[in-house]
Amino acid sequence: MTCPAVTTRVLVRGSSLTTGWGFGLPCLPLNAHRAAAGRPVIPIPTPTPVAERLRRATRECVLAITAVEQALNAATCLQSELAGPRTALVYASASAYAAANWTFLHADRSSAVYFPYTAPSAVPGEVTIQFNMIGPYLSLLSGANAGIEALWQAATLLAHDQCDRALLLGVETFMECADLFTASRWLLSRPLVETAVCLILERHPALAAVGYQAGRRGDVPDMIDVLLDRQAATTIALCLPTIRDGHRLAQQLRVFRPHVRSLVVSERTGTCLASTSLIGLLLALATGKDEHVLLVSCWGEAWSVLRWPLIERVAR
């Protein structure tokens, strides 16, 4: 079954974004810190699941399934297109399993869904069941870098013909253990913004232009140099855990790479951890000004940089 409206020059066939600010990119404030007005966490209201099967599903699972449904609607696709072995699922999160671990340690240990070693599999498990997906599956829980790593893994699966499409899913939640995340030892900017984001990616020749580099803090200029296409207009989307670090790196880039445009994504979004880079990509796609975007993220001393080609959406 094919979609009624097919695009011929598009890597991201459809997407959805829900944050504590609302639905879609237009709801993101210009300055998240100012918009939060002192609130440490900006939550997402929990959707009410329609399926009886999901009545006891965790909040993260319900948010994820809703995000996939919204992305399908945006792509004018049928759920049946995801079914079978040719759709991959790549899941990225830095926080969405913390609530399960917290509950296991401090509350009801008898509930299997809150067993700490299986909790990270709850979200992708429910999604694959809901949409009858039996293709390749990856779960990336490597902190704020997981979003960039998920994009790279999805592009690799598509480029090597391991799937026809890849469902890229990010969920970040904070409310169930807000005290943990808002403790002073967490070096994260406020506000923490709950997020559910989904991108539907498809095979395209432009996948050959996707590039990935990982390293330590001192390697960042070299990693950017390796991936920067000097013949193409490029935006560098900085997806760092603190706004302060984002502005510091943006200032450094203005010195040694003055021709590129820098975007400190968390200034718009607040702290969304692994989902920040996925939102950064959507923001770059929405502007349509440049030919490539470089996504830069860090978690501790580990840094990741990804080059992604921005392909226009052209209806056939």
C-alpha cells in the first residue's frame, strides 16, 4: 500500500513533535528559560489510550504510540505500511526509563513493567506490538548523544538496505522523578521539558552524504572540519545539555568558522536531552535555508557530530 501523497526528494517523510510547550514547532518559545517563568519542569499531559491493551501501559509508552500515530498522519501514511520486516525502529532516550527504575527502588517492586533491566525495552516493545513491526530494532540510551546516534544508525540501516523505512523515536519524561532530575548535581539547564518526537525516514540517494564522528571535547573542531562541506551552506545545530555551553561553543565557532550559522537548540526547547538533536533537525528542515545541518551534542566528555542533508519536500 502506498501513500496518497508521495514525495520524491525527501528523507524525512513525516514527523511529529509534542513537548511540554504544546504540539509542533510553532509552540516552541523563542526563549525557553524566560517562558518557563521559574518552573523547573514543563510536563506533557498524558494522552488517554484508546486501546484496552494499553490501559496498564506506562506513560512513556502511551506518549510514544501517540507520537507515531501523529507522524503517520503528517506523512499521510497508513499504519499497515509499518507492519512487517521492512520497517526499522530506532529508539533514543536519556530519561524515559528513569521513572521505572525509581518506582522499582522506592515503591512497588512486584510489577514486572518496572523491573529495571527490562524497563528500557517497554517503549519500543509496545510500539512494535501496536504497529505489527518485526524489522530491525535498536534502543540507544547513551544520554543526550542518543538522538544523534539514532539518526546515524537509522541512516546506516537504510543505506545498507536493511529496511525500507526507519521509525526514529525519542521520548523524554521527568515528572515521575522530578526531584532526581532537578537536584543540583544534575548539570542541566532549566527548564526540563518533556518530549515525544517521531520521524519517519525513507531510503534516498542523499543518505550517502550523511556523516558521523564521535570523540572527546578537544576533538570537536576537528570533527566539525571533517564533516563540514565547504561548498554547501550549512547550519550547525548545537544540542548541548546547558544553554551556557551552547552559547560558549557558538562563540568559538564564530571565530574559526564565521561563514556557518549556529543555532543553540535548547534556547528554544529547554532541556530535552536525546530529543534535542531530533528537534534541531526539524527546526533546520523547517527553515529550509541551508543544504546541510551539522548536529552537535555532548554527554559528559563524549561528543557526537552528525552531518545531515536537508532535502526539500517536493510532491509528485
